[in-house]
Amino acid sequence: MGRLFPVLCALGLALAGPARGGDLVDEVARADTEAEERVHTLLASTLAEDHEAAAAAVADLAAWDDARRDAGRPSTGLVDDARYLTAALAPTRDAQRAALEDLLATHPDPLIRHLADHQLAADDADAASRLLADDRHNRRASLLNDAVRPLGLFSPTAFLAALNPLVLAGSAVDSLATTAVNLWNYDQLSPREREALVRYRTELERTPETDDAPAIARAIRRLGGKRAAALCAATVEAGATALDAGDLDHARFYLRDASRLDECEGKAAKPLDRLSTALARRAAREEAGRWPVDDPPLPRGEEAEDYAALVVAVAAGDPGTLSAAANRFVTAHGDSSLAPGARYAVALARDLGGHHADAREALADLAHDHDSAIGRHAGALLASSEWSRLADLDAAERQHARDVARYVLFGGGLLDGRSALYGAVQLGTQGVQAAQTLGLANVLGIATRAWHAWWHDPASNQAIIDRGEQFLAREPQSPDAAAVHARLTDAYERAGNPARALLHYQALPDPDPKRVAQLENELGDSLLADAEKHGNDPAILRAIVRNLGDTKAAGTARQRLEKAGATGEVVVSREVLAATPWLAGPSGLDLDPALLDGDRRNGELADGGVTLADGAMRLALENTDGPGQHIDTRALDAAAYARARAAAEEALYTRLVTADHSSPDTGRFERYIPFFFQGQIDDSGGLYLYPGVKMRPYESEDGRLYE
Amino acid sequence: MRRRPLATAALVGVLLAAAPGHAGDATGAFAPYEDLIEVLADLTWHLKDDIYRFPPPRDPTGHDLYHLTLDRLGSWEKRFPGRLRDVTTFARAEALERLGEYAGAADAYRQVAAMASPLAERARDGAARATDFAAAAALPEDGPDVQARLAALKAKLEAWSKVIERFGGTPYEPLALVEEERLEEETAATIVAHRHLIDDGDATAERSLRFLIEKHAESKNLAAHILRLADLYADLAREYVAQHHRPLAFDEDDFRQRADRALEMYRKVATWDGSPEKPEGQGQFSAFDAWKTAVLARYR
């Protein structure tokens, strides 16, 4: 089946290629008996998987084609198809590749060239070799570029270096430091190498008999060892990081997993020892926390009766009795070592009695007593989310404001070591003046980031949202609930979630209709974008029309719903027709040639082209008597509709196959001369120019599978 | 003089960069306690918590407070047997009751009721209540086959329904609602697990999960119930692929409709701010979306 499939594909392609001026079907249709016999022989031997007979048929066809050319007749254009067809019959991977390379050497027509290229590129071993070559290139280029970049060329700083060699020293230190870091990381496993390993393995499993098998096996061993080492290092690091953060459960998972990996047990041993110690300590701490201290304070003398009453009152939980017992104890035995417990009971009594603020006050007083366990416990209780939901919300908002300020002042990422080092050297060599210059130059960046922050919140609002939602879930009737709704409206709006923002805004006692309309518009736009992402999902479009009828988005949604009314359409634009003239002919759409002659007066097809749907052909036509367009719908009989539709789909597919998929950023000779110069205006206003080796982008379709 | 503004700016910058996360994270160490009142007060503070609508209370270090209290009371009783025994036993009964151990709670209440203690009368009430709860909890939930199991669950639900009716509006109603919700969850899970053996099993399973979601819309477990419905939809989508694995039998629209139903449910939870199930919803959404994409690519 594996071999039959490409044969059938090739057969299909050979049967449908009228654009190339010659095609098996066309030839047969023209009752060219001679051609028909040759094609029949070829197809029959191909379907019978008789490689020798097929090769002979191709040779015969080629000779006949040559003879036609010699006789001044046009070429049939069938030889490329025939060679592509027989390449699929080659018994081994190596023979198939050789046949395809031979075919490409004959400069076949574009469709066959693309198909042959695709077959060669789809070879896993070949793709893996290319990936590794690109990977090697990029590692070297990155090393060189990062070393050269700090030194620069034609920079005013470079000229100043003659006067102040310390500036050059800063650049040199930067270059050396960067190079050292890059060398340290040079041999890290890359996504390309991961993909290459998978592709080599696949190739070896598929074609173990290939001549390249020994080389592929060597590559698999090398990459496999590297991958195992990387996996070990990453797993141990994940475990050690979790361990350092006190997350013992995750540390246990990663480190035990690492210890079971090949040749990783030794690397995991040390952190595993640390983990065992930490787990033992945690277990001991947990156990100790379930017991009273060794010598708990005991009621003495007169305290005993009041303490017994207090303990019973605490267990019974009646606020009145509890308050009386606790206050009696505090008043009568204020200096007792049991007094902190009684004051804790006072706080409890107040809270149970509905006096939450007073309870908080009592706890806060008690929390000042750091010497007693109850004082420390009260402090911890006040800091817990149960007692500080609003404070947590405040803290989340403060943190958000700090994050935004940090972004505006310092940019998106953390200051990297290289910039810090270079800045430090500059400051050291040029003193305060350099710092000032640096600061002034950064004003532009700050202003830009501030502008960006105004439109798109650069910091996460999730902590505000989580804490606000938790507050409302727990205390929906709180007097602070309205304020929290308002704060959540802002947070959700900043986070780009207008639906939730609207929900919370409408929960306010007196929402402003203008703000409601504004949020509804934002919600409509957001849903419209969502619908677009899902191919103009009619369910989303209908929801916009139904629920947000007054918004601008609703109008757009209505239009799109009307437009999408018809289904199963095949649209052939004028551009496609111009590129594939055969499609307009009798074997395709059978259009009047006048529609494509560029003369509006006799009728001209507009850019919208032809749409095939519901047994009819809709033509977008330019108006003959002035600007504008109109639609002309022509009913087709079943056979004509089927023929037109099949031809249109074939033309669209061919166009897709032969489209140029190479990156527009990749130069024609870039693989051989991969150098570039990059220039920029530096902070001091001068031209800063440096050379570099151009990197090869990682463009694998499945790139994310190897990250 | 020029250095001072710069130094101030640098200091402000450093402070901004190194500002602490937020003060609310500070908690006391999990340490031995000095006074039994600390243990009892924390329990009393949370005796009226609605553990049906909200998660059970936790101490500042994140331990389940009822469970911790039970452990601490047990260790007190081991360390000081006989000291304040009526109080510790009564509190132990309360903690056991909140942990769903009604028979143990009834027993502890009865012990206090038999003591010469100011808590004896309350303990008698508690014993009667816990006995009612224990009677419902003791009913069987299992059976030799699906129908018998469903019948057992139904009988037990009816018993709990009477308990809910009896204790409606009291601080004990949420305890019974928790039990009812758990049993209805069990019933739905049984139907889902055996839907191939039940007439119109897929629709019945969907109905049972939807019923759970609608009936327990106030529950803290609502998001978890939605995830279970999403899981069912995901299973149905997987079954569709298994039953239509041949390329010509596979219909992209049919599959997409089934898969999207699951994704919509996962997404509900994935975007549910403040819900503890949100990360699970996000993970499930990503995992199922990846599977859907892979299936569509396979049949492209």
C-alpha cells in the first residue's frame, strides 16, 4: 500500500494537468492512438508494479516525444509526469531518491519539480541532516555575532576609544563575557537536534536497509546520549529548584524520576540526600505541631476555677458566656501566663457576636505579644487570607502598580548581565556624566513604554482578579462588595476581558450607561475577533447580534452571517484564472474569452472572479457602462457543474502545491554568503554598525514538538 | 550635590525592583501549642462555617483545621489523660462531626453526656443529632450490580434528604448537603462508568451530570462537576473517533461538534477566576485541544 499510494497520487496528477499544455486525459481525449497506447502501457506496468516495463515505457515515451520535437511538433509534456510516476516504483529509499534527483536534473515543469522537491524534503534522514547543518551554522554564527556586536564598527564610541581606552575595555569585557557564556552553553541540546534525532530514528525504522543506515545509527547514538544527558540535567535541576523553594512534593517527584533515568542516578544522589533530610525535618515539625509544648502553663490557685469556666465556654461557643468568662479571666488574672489564651478567647467572643472589627482589634493587640505562642498565632491568623481578603486585594493592586512602573522604567525583561556589566563599565569610566547621558537617552524609551502601558497593560491582573473574586464569593453582602466590583471591573478591562468587566460593572448599584455601552462595544469587538479566529463561527456571530445588538460589532456580525449563508462554495478569483488559463477553457469553467481580455466594454470579470455553488456559477463582473460591479448567476447542467467544480478544485490545489513557500526574508544566495551588516543609531546619536553571520530560522512545522 | 538626586533615583529604582510580593503571605510557624484554649478557640471559630459552599477552614499554615484540631486534642488527651477530659472529648466530637465521622462523634458526645460536666446537656443534643447523621451515613452505597448499586444510592439519598429537611436552616444543614452532594456525585459517576450497560446510557449520563451541576450550583464543587461533564464529552468524542477510525467514516463536523462541547466545558473552568479548579481546567483544555488538533490533522 505504501508504494501504491504515491503511484495513485502520481496517476491522479498525471491525469489532471491541462495547464502544462499536455496531459494524459487530454491526449487520450484527442484520440491520439499512438499516445494512448504508450500511456496505457506505462500506466498498466506502473499499476502492476513492474519497474522494468515501466522504465521501458518511459524511455519509449521520451524517445517518441523527442521524435515529435524533431518533427517540429509540440512536446507532449508527459515525460516529466511519467518519470515522476516511475520514481515511486523504485524498490528502495536510495533508488527512489536517485530517481527523483535524476528527474530534477532534467528541469521538469513546475508542478513536477515541486512534487519531487517535496518527496525529497519529506525524507526524514535528509531533513535531519539539514537540521543539524543549520544548527551548527547557527551556533557558530551566534558565537561570532555576540562577540563582534559589542565592539561594533564606525561607532563614535570606537573613535573615542583612542582617547579613552577604558571605553574599549568595557566593550572588550562585554564581548569576552558574552563569548564565555555562549561557549559555556554552546553544546546544549537544541530543538533542531531533538527533531533530527526523532527523524533519524523514524528513517531507520522505515528503511533499515538504506545505505545511510550506519551513518544514521551513529548520529542517533550521539544525539541520543546528548538528549539523555539533557533530560537528566533538566530533571535534576527541576527537582533542585523545587527543593530550594521548599516545594518538597515536586522535588520528590523530579528527583526520584531523575534517579531512574539512565546514567542519572549519581547526579540525582546529592539533591536526593538533601530531600530526605528536608522531608525528615518536615515530618518532625508536623508531628511536633500536633502536640502541646513540654511544659504548658497550668492554672494555679485562684486561676483554676476561672480557667475551667473559660475552657468550657470556649468549647460551648456561646458568645455571651464566652465573653463574660474571658473578660473575667483577663481582669482577674491579667499577669497570668494563661492570660494570652483568655485574650484570644475575647477576640473569638467578639467575632462570634458579630463584632468583627473589635475582634480584629483584639487579635492585633494580641499579635504584639511575640513572646507567647498564642501571640504569634494571632499574628499569623491576621496575615492569613481569611482575615485579610481586602488587604490582599490592596496588596495585589499595589504589586500590579509596581510591575507597571518597573516595566515603564526598565522595560519588559530583567536587566541582563551583559547590559549591567557594560553600563557599570561606562559609569566607571565616564562617571556621573555618563550616567546622566544614559538617563537622558532612556527618556525616549520610558516615554514609549509609558505610551504602550497606557494602551496595553503590561502587567498581570490575575492576582487582583483572583483575590477580588474570592472576596465576593465569601462575602457577597459585605459593605465593601460594591467597591470590589468596581475594582474588578477595572482589572478585567485592563486584562482584556470585557465580558467579566461588564458583569461586575452591572453589579454596581448605579452603573453609568455610557460606561456600560463602552464595555459592550469592547465585548462585541472581542467576540468578533474570537469569531474570526474560528473561521467566522456563526454561533459566536449570532450571539453578538442577539446580545449586543446596539454595538458596531453586531452590524459586522449581521453582514458576515448574511454572507456566510451559502455553504460549500468554491471561489476562483480572477488572479487564479489569469495564472491558469486552461481553467477558463471548455474542459474547465468554459468562460467567454472576452471576459478576460481586459476590455470592459465587452464585459470583464472582476477581481472576485467566479463562485461555484448550488449547481450554478456566479460571476463577479465589472459594469460595462461605468464604475462598479454586478453579479451574473448562470445555471449549469449537472455534468457541466461537476466538470467546472472538479477543474476549479484541481487548479486551486495545483496553485497551492506550486506556491513558493520559502521565507521572503531569505536571500537567494544566503546559504552560500550568509553575512550581513546591521546598523543602528546608538544612545549617543552616532551610527553604530556591526557585521554578523545571518542565522537560519527554525521553520519546522512541528517545532513545538521539540521544544 | 549632583550625586544626591542620582543616588536617590537609584535607591528608588532598587526599592521598586526589589519590592516585596505582598505582606499577606506571612504565616506563623507550625509549632507546638502552649494553651488548650488556642486549639479550642480555632475550632469554635469555624463550627458554623458553611463547608458545603466553601472549602473547609484551614489554619494559617494551610492544614485542615478540623483534622488538625482532632490530632491536637488526641495528643493532649494522651499527654494529660484526665485533665479537662469533658472539654477535649466534646471538642473531639465536634471535630469528628465536621469530618463526617458521625458514629465516632455520637460516641464522643455520649461520653460527655454521661459526665458531670456543664457541657453534658449540649452533648446530649449533639449525640442525638450525630446519631441521626450516623444512621443515614451507615446505609450501604454498593450492590452486586449497577442497578443494585443505583438503588442503594437512591435509598441512601432519601435518608439524607430527610436529615436535610430536619436540620434545614441550622449550622448542621451544610454537613448533610455535603453528604447529599457526594452521593449524587457517586450516582452520576456510576452512571457514567456504566453508561454502555444502561439504555440510552450516554444521554442518561449527561443528564445526571447536568442535574448535579444545576442542583449544586451553590456548592464549592461546582467547577469540579463541570469538569466531570467535560470529561464525559471528551470521552464521547474519543469514542466517536474509535468508532469512525477509517478515514471515509470520519466526519470532521461531527467530530468537531463533539470535541468542541468538551472544550467549551473545560474552558468554562479554565477561565473561572478564583476557582481552585482553574489550573486543572486550563491543563485539561490544553490537553484536549491538542488531541483534537492532532485528530483533525490525522484526517485532513
